[in-house]
Amino acid sequence: MATSSALQLVAGLGNPGANYAATRHNVGFMALERLAAAAGSSFRQQTKLRGLLAEVGQGAARLRLLMPQTYMNESGRSIRAALDWFGLDPTQLLVVVDDMDLPLGKLRLRARGSAGGHNGLRSTINHLGTQDFPRLRIGIGAPAQEPAERRAQTIGHVLGRFSAAEQPLLEAVLSEVEAGLGLIQRLGLERAGNRLNGFQPHGTPA
């Protein structure tokens, strides 16, 4: 088995089905689909894992990519099953999720932390019994600043799709995530985080 600090499993969170494809809440799925496509790999249904699984890389650089098919609120069931099946520790996991508190174009890599109001992270924490697992938050922006208006628009926002104007920025972010996973493997969380957390897409204000 690899050392506990070695990244082995990346779980992108989202909701299954065509109705949810390419929505903001599914940006975790989008990141993994991009990574698999670049490696010429494809996802296959794994009933025992309650999710879709693909593998990229070889040897020590191999990564298993998991897209839970349990719906967002039960993501932890699939992740727990995958960790158990592969004999992995939560520190060998990276969860990729959307974050409404970050603007599109911003990334936050952390080694641990609370759910921060995200139901997929809350489920993962519950099923793993710990907050000590790495997570990469991908900013999707908020629908409004005023709290009551924001609450009223949250569901429509996260289940909505990115606009045509946002697509170039989204592509830049997904490209950075793809590169960032390789950095995590080679350099570790802290050094990779220095780059990812400081990511500034071209043409966006500092």
C-alpha cells in the first residue's frame, strides 16, 4: 500500500443523470471527466462502489477517479465504499466540490475542514467519521449578496448551467484543476496549494 500521504483516490461530487449534467453543482464531475478524457480513460459503473470509476496514470502515479451516483446528499456512501474496497485512508483521498462562497475563477485546496454548508461534504464527513481529508473547492459564484435573496435563489443557481460568457473562465479553471492534481501527486498538498490557491485566470481582476 502507498504511504498515507500519497494521493490515490479523487472523488468529484455531483448529481447523476442528464438533467444535472454541466450544472454548477456538478463541477466536480466535470473536472474528473476532463481528466479521464485527457488520459484516454472512461468511466464504468461500479455497483459495489455506488458510483462510476475510471483510472488514469500508471504505477505510483495511478489515480482512481470516482463519481458517486448516490446524489449529492449521499456522496459519502460511495466514497466510504471506495476507501474500504481499495484499502485507503481518508488522507489518500481528494474530494472535488463546488463552492458558492468562492467566485468562479477561484480555487481553495485544504487538507481538512468542516462541511461549510455543502451537503456533499457533510455526507462525506458523516460516513468517514472525520473532517481530516483533503478537499478542493471550485468557486461557482453566488446568485446574490443579500442573505435572504441568496437563500431564495440558491437551488436554482447551483442546479443551473454556466452561461456562455462564463465558459472561457470555466475552461481555464478546469484546466488548472487538471494540472493541480498532477502537482498534488508530485509535490504534496502544501506546495500544490500555494499554486492552486493563488490561481488567477488571465483577464480577471486581482
